[in-house]
Amino acid sequence: MVFSLTNCEDTYVPELNYVTFEVDPPLVSVLKESATSIDLAVYSSKVLGSDRTFDIIINEGTSLNPASYNVPSTVTIPANTNEGIITVTFSDDNLGESLETLVLDLNVEGENIYSGNSISVDVQKKCPLDGIEALAGTYAVTFNASGYDNGFTATVNDDSSLVIDGLSQDFITYFWAEPVVSGGKFTMNVNLETGAIEIPRQYIYTTTYEGAEYQYEIEGSGKWSNCGNKPTMTLEYDIYYPGDSEGLGETYSGYLTNGYLGGTFTLE
């Protein structure tokens, strides 16, 4: 609230009394089977001559499993300062692969103090690979999105790409009902930092139908994960006639189990 007098030199603005968490906390990465800690600051608008202690509340907006974090029950702002620090620890204990959030509040009831907004800390599990070679090998389909997907082999092309052989052969052979006469290999780009997979549009198969040969292309995207017992790839892609903007999976999505080509594939 602001009280104003007619003379601007006499304007009186009461000092706001509040405590609040810092803004813009860092994104926290927790390595597989490990733990990490961060410090979070709590600030006060006033400096007093005695310690002040406030309760910390876990906000119901928190999506993290309680087993994966440890938060102090209180924070203390020492005398003659305006800053208190708490140390929060995150561990790979029931921590999922998706981005999750810890939301904290300050309890200032009965203190005649205003508390600022909640603080939200985003946490993600990191499961790095020892180079792209860790993704090479034979993959089995563990979630068949289309109902016609099959396993494949992956070999190293360079330090950021793989050569994939055999993906979608069952779709072409059994759903599209055209025998494959050549092809089957394509290049997949792999980002070892972000987990992203890109399948640039490129040739994949040549088939025959009623004596004529037809060529097909593939394009798609996905992600890899190393957070389970073995590496996995989750892919979504489509097969195209050269020059077409709509793929076979999109065109005939109503006949596919989940409406698209792809699924989850696990290294054997």
C-alpha cells in the first residue's frame, strides 16, 4: 500500500516485509545410480539482529517421487543478514526419465510477513553412453506401435550416426504386400548429449509389384535411452513414395495398431 501527500517530498512508502526463494533455479541433472545436491537461497527484504527460521513446505504441484529428493524442513536466515541457504539432494531412487519438478513454498503464517512465489526446480535423469558404439548391435521390438514393425541391426557409421538395416521390412512385406528386392539400409543421426534421433529423408527399399519395381523412402525421429538394463530406441517414422509429402503410415493409419509406424526397440 502507498500513502501519498500533496508534496512529493513528503510521500511515504512503507517498507515491504517479505521473504522469498531465489528466482531461476538451475535445471538439475541426476546421473544414473547417483545423486547430486544444489543450494537454494531464501532472501528477506529486512536485515534483523536475530536469526529467523521458516518452515519449508512441499507444494502439491511436485511431480517427483518423494524417494528421489531430500529437503530440509526449515531454513534459517542468520542475524544481520538477509539470506538463508538450504541444500536439497536429488538421487536416482524411483526417478523417471521424463522431466519432473520439485515445488517448494515458505510457511510464514503468523509472522506478519509476505512470502513470494513458489520455487520450481526441474529435475531430469541422465544416463550417458560411452560413445556411439554402445548403441551398435541387434535390436528387438519391445513395443510394436504399428503391429507390423520388426527388429533391426545398427552399426557405427561415424561418431554421430548409425547405419540401420532391416527396419520396417515386415511392414513393406506383410502390410504393403510387396516383396523387397534390394535396399534396407539407411543412416540415422544420433545426438549423444540430448538423446535425440533424426532419420533424414532418404532411400530405404526397392520392391516389386505386378512385375514393376517401386522405390521407397524413410523419414522420422525419435530418442535413445540408456536408463534401463539395456539401451533402447523409441522411433516414429513413415515410408514414402519419392516426392510424396504424405507417407504410407499416415495414409493408412486407421489400419495400424496405434496409427503410426515405429515403437520401442531394445538392444539384445
